[in-house]
Amino acid sequence: MIIAAKSDNNVIGKDGGLPWHMPADLDFFARQIQGCYLLSGRKSFESAQGEEIFRNKSFVIVTRQKDYRVKEGKVAHSVEEGIAVAEADGAGRLCILGGGEIYRQALSVADKLIITEVHTEVEDGDAFFPDVDPRIWKEYKRENHSKDKANPYDFSFVFYIRVPSA
């Protein structure tokens, strides 16, 4: 399962962090990853929010750096290897958290997507979510929310499932 938050123009990151502050999405994200074995890229792991996200959880970090080490989790050098590590550890639910390159690679093997659509255009983003192909992914649930004092943009929680191959 892939979990991401993206703008209307598919931006997911800017300067190593999120390009918005949306407490409702942070709460939603925390609920979605409960009980998950986490798979993430190194930059996402090292981001400002990474320390809190990965604390007290089982996880594998995917990086091209051959000598990379983490204290509490595991390291893999490809998405496929990361998935194999999680399976070998007995992961019941695997949640793939990004960043952009990890999402691009994992899209072909994921079974579900949970996407927060933040309804804004981000002009200067530097990490992107790949396009969600409607021939491959079927939206089965959408929760629309209006901006409020704490959340500066309208947003939607969108759930997709992979379309069975014909």
C-alpha cells in the first residue's frame, strides 16, 4: 500500500519537507500507518518529520548508498529488496511512504493507494508523485474536506485499488 499527500500538480515535497502544513492530513496519515511495517527512501527518512514517523516502528529504508546504516530499522538498496526484507521480517501490512523515486518504483507492485489530494498548485516543488493511471487504479472512496483555520487548503482523502488485469 502506498500512502502519499500531493498537490493538484503532483508535488509531494519541497526542500526535503512538505510544501504545506495540514494537521488534518498529519492525523489521517498517522492513523493509516498504525500497525504498518514502513518502507521509505533515505531522504524521506531523514526529513524533519521522519524522526517522529519512524519512532517505535518496524521499517526498511531504501537507498543507493551501500554503507548506509540506521539504528533501529533495516536498509535495502532497491524497492524490491526492501519489500523482501519486510516480508522476511513478517510484515503483515507494508506501507510505502516515499519519496518521489520510491513511489515511482513501487507503483508497479502496490495493491492500494491512499492519497491525500491537497487542492493547491505548488510552483516550486522538487519531488513529485507519479500520475495515477485510471486504467490501472480504480478510485473506490473519497472524503472531501474544506479548508479551515488549521488547514489552509481544501483537501480530499482518496482511496484506490489496483484494477485486476484482464
